[in-house]
Amino acid sequence: MSQSPFFATDIGAPEGPVALPDGSLYVTEMSAGTLRVTHLTPDGRRRVVLRTGGRPNGLAIDGDGMIWIAEAGLRALIRIAPDGRELMRIEGDGSERFCFPNDLAFGPDGHLYMTDSGLALDDFLDGQDFAEGFMDFDWDGRVYEIDPKAGKVLRTIDRGIRFTNGIAFDAQNRLYANASFPGDVYRYDVFGSSAPSREFFGNVLQPDKRSGFKGPDGMKFGLDGRLYCTVYGQSNVTVLASDGSVADRLMLQGDAPTNCAFARDGQTLLVTEVGVGRVEKLSVPCGGLPLHYPKVG
């Protein structure tokens, strides 16, 4: 009997996959009828961790096993326990509110780095779809550095990005964030002696005749040093080499991948897809670069 290409199916617009050591997975569900964080097991069991009621997007877990939620609908970064208890909520940097918290990555310094797409949900969505003319709206996408212990924003690393989305660290501790509308991936030296500046790294879009929006979404680094980036509307994970060039395009069954996570063992990339609502399993040539799991307390 052939193995199923899916880790899970019938999920309400999944995003934010986080692979756990026991082979299970946390995801967010963004559809109007779900709006929750869900725990999935390889044998098909699922448990609702928390119904946030907003629009949960990216996830990360810390070294205490607590879950961090980039809650786009509530315009907040929320830390919860695995039983759903809320432990902390951050809504901005003290001078302005978050707009659309999107994705999360812990850094080697123990800080949490977050993308904010740059407009509040109600300002660019018409129901579940982008509003007419959305590409020309006044986007102010940002990249934040956050102290998870103090629960405060330390600095805004960048802003003025056209829909900031995926975020990841490489093996050299450089930070990467992408911009969905132009298809660009940017790189930042966040641990240098000077203030970080935006550096163009690569672009994941491919020319084709398909209509509709296409753009980079969640991404992770592999142990091969390459960046694996889901591309919404393009039906693939685009792999960028260390010089930023396109090294491969790994085709998916779904048209609308939103994010990915390397399984903790083996060479499998778990990809969330919102068009049909499932987590697809993709064989890849390596395991994932280990993520950072700082103790927060």
C-alpha cells in the first residue's frame, strides 16, 4: 500500500505549522468557521488547543513548550500554554499597534522576531479575499525584534515592506524576511555593529500565464544551506541556493501553500495548503536546520 502524501486533510485554511519531537504538529486554522490553534497527530487525531476568534496565523514554540501565536485578526502576539491558557499578550511597541502579525522565528539570542504585513485585516480584505486594488494600498510591512521574557518590542528592524510575510534564520544567524507582493526575499545582519539594513537576497516568482495573486509565504532553512519557501498561488516550494538563485521548485498538489515545517526526523517537509485545507508531505534531500527554542520562563 502506498503511503499517503498528506499528513492531515479537512483542515480549515491551515497555516503556521510547528513540528514537535513526537511527530505531531501544531497548526493554525484561519477559515471563518475555525479561527483556532489545533494539534494534529500522524494517526489522524486532532485536538483544538484554543479558539482565538481572531485570525491566528504564524506559530512558534519556546523552550518551555509554550506556544506563540501571531494573531492577525486580534492584532496581537499571544503566548499560550499547551492547554490553551493565555500567558501573555503584546499588542504593539508602545507607540503604535501591530497591524497584521504574520509569522514568527526565534533567534539565537533568545529573542522573537515577527513579521507584520502592514495593514489591519479590515483594511485590505473583502470577506476572505483581497479587496479590489489591494496591491496599491499604503502598505507598511514591518519586521520586529521582541523580548519574550519582558513582553516588549525592542526595535523595528525594517518597515515600508509590501506585505511582509515569512521569516527565518540561517546557519550564520542572518535573518531573512520576504515580501509577498514583489516576491522578494530580504536578508538582515541583526547582530552586526551597525543598524540592520535591508539586503535583497532573491526572488521566488516564476513567469507563467496563471492569473491571480502569487507570492512568497512561510519559509525554513534546510541543513543543505538552502531556503525552502512556500509560494502561494504558484503550487510549489521554491528553493533558493546560498547565493539567492533559484535552485529548485518542488511541486505540490495544492495551489495555495502558506507555510512549511521540517519534520523533526527524516527528510520530510510538511506544507500547509489553504485551497483544499490539508498538510502535504514533501520528500526533500535533507532535514531542517534546527530551530531555536529559548527558555522564557
